[in-house]
Amino acid sequence: MSDTSTSIFDRVRALVAAQVPVAVGTVIRGEPLGAKFMVLPDGVEGSLGDPTLDADATAAARELLAAERSETRTFGETEVFFDIYPLAPHLIVFGAVHVAQPLADFAQRLGFRVSVIDARAMLATRERFPNVEELLVAWPDDAYEQIEVGRNSWIAILTHDPKFDEPALLGALQTEARYIGAVGSRKTNADRRERLRQAGVSEADIARIRGPIGLDIGGQTPEEMAISILGEIIAVKYGRGGGALAQATNGSIRGAAG
């Protein structure tokens, strides 16, 4: 490996550790073969050897960063491979309930950063959630002031308590979170949506809420319900329908996934 490649590798590793998304472009056909550059949110480091190619490749890199997809692109006689290092997805769980424990565990195994939030100090403990990145004893309004929520955030609201889950939903709808799911039966979710309408929430925002949360897999145990929720998150991530409980016409809806 060349010194340049080594320095770029070290730089990428540092950026990933610092939660900075980065794309690395490498010329794999054409000249200068092997040339590399990096595209960051606030600029570009290095060059592929031609200002026009740099400009076109930078635009492509930003597109692929947004799509979280590595890919080869062709620019005239030159091919560039873009290696994409997006932000780690951030799962934000409101409600330190039983289902939240396997949900946090499974999500971390899939590469998510996990935050768990609950106003009940007896539930939001390190004994129950030893490995999550953030564990906050807070009401939703206070929690949103302490955590960063962006396009790479996924919010699961598991409290089954209107005084907690509805403020959590209202706060979530003020963000760019890619996923907002809430527990409750179809009737609970219908009643919740009506209250949100009365509070002035638009139909477009209400449509962002996935409730009942999860996929229709008939989950009974906390672990199965956690898989149902993560399955829906993965389906949303990759643009699949996934058989969501919110759209199911048959099947049991139980516990936190119901």
C-alpha cells in the first residue's frame, strides 16, 4: 500500500470514529490511475487530477453519500469507484420497557448507535442497558434538547403512555428522522392520530408515523417484537414494503408491537 493510500486510510478511520460521513473516490480506469480524493460534508481533500473530473466526481460522491451506496461511475474515459462511509444509523428509543432491551441489543449488532430515553429512573438504568451510547432519564421535550436527531435517525416510541409518547411523537415530527414508529393497537393509533390533527399536525406529518410499529410476523416475546421493529426499520432503509403491521388486515397484534 502506498503512503498516500495509507494516509487516506488513516484519515478515513479517524473520520468514521468521529462520526463524520466521507466518500473516497479512486480512479480505476483512466489517468491518473489510482488517484484518490475524499469528499466530506464541508469540503474536498485531494484531487483526481483534473478540475472538471473533480467537480463531477464530487457531485456524484455527495449523491452516493446521501444514498449510502458505494458504486462505480463513469466520466468520459475515466471510471471512478466511490467507497462510501456514511454516518452510523442512530436508533432513538423512547421508553425503557422490556422490548427496548433486545431492541437496543439487536440494533447495536447491526451497527446502530443507540439512545434510550425514559423519565422513569427505575427503568432507564445501566444495569438494564449496559452498552447503549446514550441513556437519558428525561421527558421527551428535554431529551430532544440533548440529542442530535437528523436524517440518519430512527425513532421507536414504546412507552404506551400518552403523556410520554405523544410529546415524543410531536418532537419527532419536527425532525428529519427517516423512521418514526409508535406502539399501540390500531384503535390506539387512530385515536392518537386524531388528537394530533386536533393539535394542528398536518396530514403529511401524520403519515410519517408507523403505527402499529413493526412488521406483521406474529411476534409474542420481547425478542420477537424487537425483531419485528428492526425488520420494519430495515425495510424502510432499503425502500421495501415489508408487510408492516400498520397495513396488515389480518394477524395478531400484541404487546409492544401492537
